[in-house]
Amino acid sequence: MRKGVGSVSVIGGADGPTSIFIAGKSGKVKLRTRIQNYFRKIKKNRIKKQITANPHTLEEVVELLKREYGAVEVLQHSHNYLEQRDSLKASLIMRHRPDLLGELMNLEPPDGEDVEALKIFMEQIHERNRMAEEIADNIFPIDFHIYEIKWTENGRMRIGVESVWQMLDVSFRGDKKTMKQLRKLYKKIYLYYGVTAEDITNETERYKSLLGVLCL
């Protein structure tokens, strides 16, 4: 008879590499997993000690991307831009002004596999996103831009910059060789953006983002 896994828990994410604990029926974490998490913790603590205050503004980051890597801004009327802007705006409103979304702010997914309940839940999420999209800029301002770096024929990087709420988001794709190169650039961008002494002391979101990227 095949023995199943008792439970899987995912811990972390924004503040560093995710730790995955796999527990058996006894509830104990497997030895191999404990060892892996131990070394992740050592790596994270080592990187923490190496982070020093050397901040740059988002405007300086954009200038670097244009000057050194030929980054070009994505048209703001393109479907991809509008989709990402709306998604970011909804996320920022939920984080900073949840009161603007009323009862739709705290949506709980349905238990079980009730198809009808799931359908209603998805409709509520779409309604919440529509509500966020319709909130005027004078109530919740947002200044979002996307810049693209074409690395190879099929490899590229996209950098999202939101200057009002100070958000930096980077994504990239390509073949195995290209991904390795872009991963280095990914870390270089976040290192250049850097952190302030205050970010380090208070372990702000900016600090956590840098730490998470460096721990990859």
C-alpha cells in the first residue's frame, strides 16, 4: 500500500526564498527538507550581512536601463500594458486603500468543489477589479510604465515601474542560456535600485524585495 504525504506547507515568499516543508503522517518534517531549509537560512543570513545602503531612484533605474541596455517603453494603449496596469492598480488599492472596495475587499474562496459557488466567487473578483479600475486617479493616483529589453530573438525582459507607490517589478523569458544571463541582470537591477539605511533597519518591502532577489 502506497504511503501518502500527510501535508504540504509553504512559508515565506516576499521576504526571501520560499521554504517548503513536507510533513508525513507523523507531522514531522523530512530530514532532507530540514537540511535544505537550514542551508537556505544560512545563505539568507549571509546575504543580509552583505546588504548595505546604496539607494537610487526609480528614475535613475530607468535611465540606466535605457542607457546601458536599450530599454524601450511599451505603448500605454497596448493591451498588455492596460492589463498589467489594471491588475497593479487593483493590487495597490487592496494594500493601501481597502476602504475604497467596500464589502468586495475581503472575499473568501468557497470550500469544497461547488461549481456554482466558485463561479460566484470568480464573478465577485472580476467585479472588484472593475471597481478598482473605475476609481479616479485623483482619488487613487497611479503612474505606471513598462520598459522592455530585447536580449535575443526570443529572450526579453520587462520592467514595470510605478513611481507614486514606488514599485519595481521585473519579469523575463528565454531559453536556458538566455534565462541565466537575464537572471544576472535581474539581480543587477535590484542591486542598483538598492535600499536606504532606513529600509535595512525597518526591513521594509523594498529591503525584502532585494533580499528575496539576491537569495534566488
